[in-house]
Amino acid sequence: MPQLDEKQAFTARLKQALKRSPKKVATATELALQFNLRYKGEAVSQQAAQKWLTGKSRPTPDKIETLANWLNVPVQWLRYGIGEKTLLPATEMRAREPSPGFEPLTEEEITLVQRIRGLSAHRKYLITEIVEQFALEREIWRP
């Protein structure tokens, strides 16, 4: 079962990288075509690309490297979900001693947290997703 989760996680990262790509890729056929233009080995089929996009399989490490280079993301992030700096879960963040650059929350931040707490579960989920996307963008796509 963990293997399936890894495939699904890879698929999510691949789709995210494809969304940010200057060349928009919406289908498995387009993915296979664009990938094959860059890959030096044997071409992949549309069916193989479809399996990557649906979480049924993960490409081999050399193919992941080609995808990462094409999509301008770190290979380790695309393969394992590990960025240059890995964000800690919130529980670990609370347990750690504040770093020297730590600043307490401002009144504006406290108000924002209070407003978020008053939202429905679905809206909290949406806000969490947006914040995570911004954090990931800062982590991976540095200027």
C-alpha cells in the first residue's frame, strides 16, 4: 500500500510542476510528446504517460531526472517530495525552540488566524492548500 501512496504523491507533484510549466501540458499524449523530445532513451508511450498522470506507475529515475530538468524543478523534489529546505510539520514547529530570527505574531496575524478558525472545514482546507502552494513555490522556484 505505501507504494501506491508514493505513486499518488509523485503524480500530484508531476501535475503541480506541469501546471507551472510555460508549455502547458493537458493530456497524456502531450506529456509523452514533450517528454520524448527531451529524453535520450527509448520513447515512452501515451499509455505510460497516462499511468504517470493517474498514479498507476512512476517513471524510472532517469526519466524523473529528464522530467525535472524539463519542468525546472529539483529532481529530489519530483522523485521524493524533498525540497532544498523541507518544511517541518506544525507539531514539530511548536515543539522546537524559537530560532534567533523568530518574531512573535503581529496583531494582524492573530486576527487572521482567528478569522480562519471561524470558517467552515472546506474553506479552511482551501486556505491551507493556497498557503502550502505559496510556501512550496518559495521553496522550489527561487528567483
